Amino acid sequence: MKDFNHLMSVWQEQPKQDQFSVEEALKQVKKGIRGITSQLYWGIVAMTAVLAVTFVIMFFFVFQSWLTYVGIFIMLIIMLLYAVMIIRNYRILNKRDATLNPTEYLQDLKHYQRNRAKIAGWFYYLYVLLISLGLSLYFIEVLSNTSIYYKVGVYSLTITWILFLTFWYKKRIFKSEEEKLNLIIERLERLQGQFE
């Protein structure tokens, strides 16, 4: 009996597993998802505006060189692909409510996380490479009648901007989103673990 009482006292002294409030967890998940979807929404709006401007330039401006049209076409196609990917990711996050079926929602979030990893990986670099190529071809004709200093200035500014987006902005944005997403997934998994 003495061993049993000792075992009971040790068992009762064990720290209790924190119960995660369902309401609080889902509230935090919704807030995190709202932040990510808001960012995606404004990305869609910005990409739509840039696509519209590029489309207008391609079809309503007259250029002498076919290389200029090739450059604009390359930019138009890669921006269209990127817009489709953003819209698809937006729909994945926005199609379900986390409170209706958290398990399915968790699977959707993991699917979204895999898609974003693709975008953060090879596709982003392909996007930057093709935008750079398109801009280079476009600038050949557009800057042909300008001074050498102006050309150097425009090309330098463009290269600096692309390097900034590639090596600083990309890491910061995707890392921030990945941290938010990991936190949301962890909360949903923890919540799911309480009911198993």
C-alpha cells in the first residue's frame, strides 16, 4: 500500500498537459490566415494591375524591333503564371472555414505550405530570371536613343532592384509567411491531438 501511495503522489505531481482552448486556438488561426490571405489578395490586385499595363503596352504601343515584343511577351507569360499560382493559393486558404472541419483545413494548409515552398524555391528564381530577360529585351529599343549615362543608370537601377527583390525581400517575406503558417499548423495539430 505504501508503494501505491508513493506512486499516486508521484503521478499527481506530474505537470498537467495544458489544454488548448478551442475557441482561442481557432480565433488565432483565423487571424493568422486572414493576414496571409490579405497579403495574397493585395498581391493578386498588384499583379492584375501590372498585367493590364503590360498588356496595354504590348498591344497598343508600336515598336520597331521584334525583340521588344518578345521581351514584353516573356514578361506577360511569366506574370500570368505567377498570378495563377497566387490565385490558386488564395483559393486554397479561402475555400474552407477552419471552424467547420479543422482536420480538412489542416490538410489544406499543409497543401498550401507545399505550394508556397515551390514558389519560394525554383519558381521564384525562374520568375526573376525571365522578368530580367524580358526587361533587357524591352530596354534595347526603348533606350536606344538615350545617352550612355541614362542607359547605365536605368540598367543599374533595374539590376539593383532585381537583386534586392531576389536576395533580401524574398527571404524576408517568405520566411515571415512560413513562420506564421508553421504556427497556425502547429496550433491546429495541437488542437487535433487533444481530441484523439
